[in-house]
Amino acid sequence: MAKLPGTLVPTDVVGSVSSRGLLLHLSTTDMTLLHQRESRPGIFDRIKIYAINIDTSDRDVSIFWGATEDPISKISMRLPAYAGPCLIVDDWPIERGLPVYAKAATAATINLVTLINPATFI
């Protein structure tokens, strides 16, 4: 599979402004939508996600890749107190139309920064 060239650029995710970090402030039962574009089968974006723990305690964060609450697509990490930025997702492809969600085990403790490359894989 050949990859067309592309550059990862800061891109506003849902709820973010001017490519700034996104604080996961929802309740621990809700997920925050990070990325979803119009459905285009066979077209992929590449995504990097960094997490920063802004709390005095270790905290868990989960990324749901392409599905909601599906254990197969769940990426979890425990971040030490005041850790970050920690790379959680390193330049992974996701097909357009599939969502990327995040959830923190404790609300208002994790800040996420997402870099998106609207690249096409052929």
C-alpha cells in the first residue's frame, strides 16, 4: 500500500479552538468526539493524539478508535500526575466517516492535543 506524502498539521477537533488542547470535561460515562469527517470509503486520515494530565493524581484516559465503547478499538493509558504531553496514538490511519472518541476516568483532568493529516492511502 503506497502512501501519498502529507504533513501532520494541528487541526481543530470537535470542541477545540485555534488548535488548542481539548480538556475532557464531560462526565466519566460520556465520550468526547475528537475527530470525524464526511464518509469517504477508501480515504484515510492519519492522526496523532497527545495527552496531558493536569491533575495531582495519576489518571486514566481512553481513546475509542472507529467505534464507541468497543473493547477491540479501545486504547487506554494511565498518565502519572502532571505527565505530558504523552503520545497515545502515533500517526495511525482511520477511514473517513469513522469516529475517534476519548474519555477520561475523572472529568477535567486530561487535556488532549490532536494532529491530523488528511492523507489518502491508495
